[in-house]
Amino acid sequence: MTKLQANLLLFLAAIIWGFSFVAQRAGMEFVGPYTFNGIRFALGSISLIPFVYILKGQKSNYPKRETKPLIIGGLLAGSVLFIASSFQQVGIVYTSAGNAGFITTLYVIIVPVLGLFLKHKINRQTWVGVFLAIIGLYLLSVKGDFSLGKGDSLVLISAFFFAVHVIIIGFYADKVNVIKISIIQFAVCSLLSLVVALFTEEIVFSTLKQAAIPILYGGLMSVGVAFTLQVVAQRRAVASHAAIILSFESLFALLGGWLILNEGFTTRALIGCGLMLVGLIVSQFDFESRFDSKSSRD
């Protein structure tokens, strides 16, 4: 696989993830957020099982004794994913798919900021990206009385926990099989969501049937297909390029909300979205190394 093909697969994953916000928003018309997440993550977990056997014969660098870190990592990642996806899904009830898409993608910037607590260094472009994203978030979500909308607030909290989730997965990525830990974490997230749904929501078969298409898209396409595309593509793609390409899911969330859900946006909101997207791209772009390499050629 060439780097161009890998980038195209990542772009396809971004499209699928972007439109998944539309599915998540549409599904809320028929079922509760915990029911929706419980079923879609169950479908996602099941859809990945065949890949364990398909990729079984391939060589890997994972340690032979990976059972303990696999279980601990899967439980930890699944629990944090449950918190993140719950805040996101409940938040989507009160905001648009476009807003949810852009605000969720802020986890890309939050990850390096959280890295400060792990004594990681943050470069200048990351701080520039954070600054642009904050201004963009203000234009997109903050009202005239300087309050953040309920839905946007919940989705912003979810972005924080998605960033924590990324850090956890990053810690275990070279210790366990990525497909296996994903199956476990999705199963844990599904189980926790369904337990909460049983106590807080009414689960009716007729409404599940009405929400079938959004749930199937969210489970099979968003979790199963897009995740697989990401795993396959990132073996060849440059990490910084992958992060930038995947950031475009926010644009497709905005486009999907407009095309399918007839969501409208003010000029102020669109400028905010633009600043957030630029902030995401700037935070991942290594200007200093590019400048240094260019200087060395001159």
C-alpha cells in the first residue's frame, strides 16, 4: 500500500465518522442515548472479531504474555470510552450534528495539553492551535450572555474524556493487539451503556426498529469499517498527516447535518468552525522541522 492509498483510506474513515454524527443525532428521535450506545458498540465489538482470525497469521511485535495488560487496558479504555461517549450522545440531543462534530474533534488538541501532566513538551504550533480553537469554540457555541449551550458543554466534556481515552490507548498500543483491545473496550462500553439504559430508559422493540439504520451505521460503519480503515491505513501513513486528515470528520459532520438533517448555521458559527479546523491542522503541522529541512536544502 502506498502512502497516497493510505491517506485515501483515512479520508474515507473521516467521511464515515463525520456522517456518524448525523446517525447519532437521528437515532435520538427514537431511542435513548444509552440504548443507542449500548447496541452500536455491541455491534462494533462483534464486527471486529473476524479480524482477529484474519490477521492471526501475520507477524506482530506484541509480547506473548499480553493477557493481563489486554484485560486491564480493555477495561480501563472501555470505561473511559463509556464516559466520553455518554457525554457526547446525551449532548447531541441538545445540539446539532455539526456542532458536535467540531467540538468532539477538539480532543486532537486536548491530548498534547494533557501531556503536560505526563511531562511531555508542547511545541509552539500546538499552543497556536489551542488559541485558534478556543476563539472558534467561542464563536460557534458561546451565546450573548457568555454562556455555553447545554449540548455543546456536554460534548466539550466528552472531548476531554476522548483525549484521555487516546492517551490510554497510546500507552497500551505497543503492549497488546490493537484489534483485541478494541473488541474488549467496545464490549465494556456497550455493557455499561446497556446497564444504565435498563435503569434510566424505556427499551421498546418498535422504537429500536425505527432507529435501526442509525444504529447499524453507528455500529458497523463508524465502529467496524472506519476503525478497520484507520488501523490498516496508519501502518503506512505519516502520523501527523493522519491526524490532520482525520480532523476533517468535523467538516463532514457539518455537511451531513446540512444535507440530511437540514441544520442551518450562522456566519458567526461557520467562522468559528473554520477557526477550529485551522487550529486542529496547525497543531499537527510541524512547521519548525519543515523550515529546518528547507534551510538545509538552500
